[in-house]
Amino acid sequence: MKDIKEIYKNPMFYYILVPALAALWPVIIWGIYLPGARANCNNDIEQYQKSLPLMEELIAADPERLNATKGKETAAGFDYATAVQNAAEFCSISANNYKLSSGVIIKSEGQKTQSANVSLKGVKIAEAARFLSSIQQHWSGLQCTKINFRKNKGQPDAWDVDLTFKYYY
């Protein structure tokens, strides 16, 4: 047992171990990680090629979607109450199932911002994701800074979701 403890004190152990590990690292990268990265890249390219016709179909069906934020997003045009109401209606979330509290507009270093908290009660996870996606799609200056999910007990897909937003004017 004494010999094993002594080997760690011998500098020759480290002169051999460190270069061996350094030589092993490129072999691991080349043999394991590189093929996985290639497979992931090929999978992403394949998914893109499959989704390209669908994207073109969506653009053909609704060409105004590309220009949704142009001209509509002005500093005076943004209002949390309207934005949340429109997104909630789009996602079929009733007014009884959400609560909005917004702060005042703050100017710091030449940038104006406004924060708000939105609480969604008893919504499905897909509705919450659709709500977040639709409100941020329409208002590109709006960022969700925090999300908190709480599962309602006894219901398979009912969640209380707290969202914290910050809008940059």
C-alpha cells in the first residue's frame, strides 16, 4: 500500500501521465465527438430541407407576417394591456385566467424600458407557449426575462405560469 501512495509523489508519474492524457484528448474528439457533431449537422440540414416547403407555404398564405413588426412597433404604440389582451385572445385564454401588472417607464442611459408581470392561471402548457410566442412575435422589443411554472394538483395539464417581461422602447 505504501508503494501506491509513493507513486503520486514521484514527478516521473506526472511527466508520463500529462502527455498521455494530452495525446488522448484529440483521439477522443476525433473518434467520439466529431462523428456526433456531423450527425447533428446532417440532421439539422435534413430538417431544414423538409421544412422549407412548409415555410414557403406559410409565407404564401400570409405574406404580411414578414412585415408584422414594421411600422406597427412605435414607442407610443406599445401598451402592455393591449398586447397581453390580444395575445390572450389569440390563444383562447379568457380574461379571468390572466392578470397583468405593469410598471412605469424608466429611462436609463438613454434607453427607455418598462417591466410587467403576467400571471396565467390554469392554462395548458401549449397555450402558455403559444401566448409567449405570439406576444414576442408581434413586439420584437419585448423580452421575457423570467418564467415560472407551477403545476395545478389533480389536473393533468393545468399550470399557473408567471411571466416577467421587459419592453425596450
